[in-house]
Amino acid sequence: MKYEHIKKGRFISRPNRFIAHVEIDGQDTVCHVKNTGRCRELLLPGVFVLLEYHPKAAMAGRKTSYDLVAVYKDDLLINMDSQAPNLAAWEWIHHIPLLEAGDGAAFRPADIRREVIHGDSRFDLAFILKDPEGRRPDRPAFMEVKGVTLEENRTALFPDAPTERGVKHLRGLIRAKEEGFEPYVLFLIQMKGIRCFSPNDRTHPAFGEALRDACRAGVHILAYDCLVTPDGMTADQPVSVRL
């Protein structure tokens, strides 16, 4: 996924979860923050950030002309746009040749759809797994996508704040497995340089326990890092998962 009209600025403050004050070309500018999470370890006074400029913001009825989309943590560029993981996952699933299923077999994702309601859950992706050799029957599948911006000692952690919604999605994937679907949760780590992924038990132990329950129930737990550039983000390489 790509951005247009990227500008560099220096973070000043974040008075609420929706806006930030950023110094751009020497001016204190109010910007929209495309992530309602805390991001306290990222948005520190003085750090450099990247913003997408919208030249027609006033015509579109926007209150601000800039979206804050990425931040530098020392020399590490981290995308913090909460919409980016779903866009990157949509591109990724259309380009991966095969996806492993429960019995070790590999299938091709087809008939991919976004935002599909099943039971009391709305999953980010729904698709059909097709055997490339045509020997096995098709399998319906769901995938929930989670963006990860928290990093500690090259370990990616999720969530960075308690998420009852995240627990609900995992419970929904467990029920989908019991109903015959092939369920996946994809953690897209919005940076490079990561060794492994783990649930953040310190911040939300209930999510970690739900993730381990999901793994035991047969939900596929995937983690991928991302190639992050000033003007975009692309899902890249698998990262080991430690539960």
C-alpha cells in the first residue's frame, strides 16, 4: 500500500488520541493521528514523524491537512497507521501462492472478500482455500488481521493496550473452527528487524490466554514483518511466534 505527498516533521505533543501537534517546516501544525492506540513508547517529544499531506483537505471537509502515518524509533521506521495492516494483508493474500491448512496441506486462497460477518464477529478477510491439484475439497476460511507497532528488544508484542475486541475475535475464530472453517489470525508487524512475536501478557493477560486457546483449538497463528518505506508498507517475511 502506498501514500502520496509525504512530509517529514518533528512530533511535539498529542492532546488527545485523534490529533497531534507536529512541527512542519518550522510551524506548529495540527495533524490527524491514524491510530487511536496509546503509542506512548513511539510518540515522544522531538521524534521525527512522517505525514501524508492532503492538498484538497478543505474541499473534502477535513479538519486537518495532514495524517500522521509513521514514526522513527531511533533509526527504525515504524508505520503506525491502523488502516495500513488490512490494506497490506489484502495485497499479500492476493500474491502468496499457497497457504498452509490444518493437516499440513497447502491451498491457494481464492474468492477473497473483506469485512465478512459470521455469528457475532466481523472478520477482516474471508476466502476459499482451493487445492492447486484439485484432489481435496475446497475449504472456507476466515482471517483476522492485527497490526503490531510495539517492539521491545526486537520482540514484537500485541496488544499495546487491553483489547476486549481482540479477545472476542479470537473466540469467534475458535467457534468458526468448530463449525468447519479454516481460521487464521495474521499479526502484521509494521516494521523490520524483528526476531519473534509474542502476546503482550503484561498488558493484557486475557488476550494472551485467548491466543493460546485459539492455537490449541486449531486456529493458525501467523506473524509477518513489513517493509516500511516513507511512502508505503508491504508485508514481507514470516516471523516466529512464541506463545
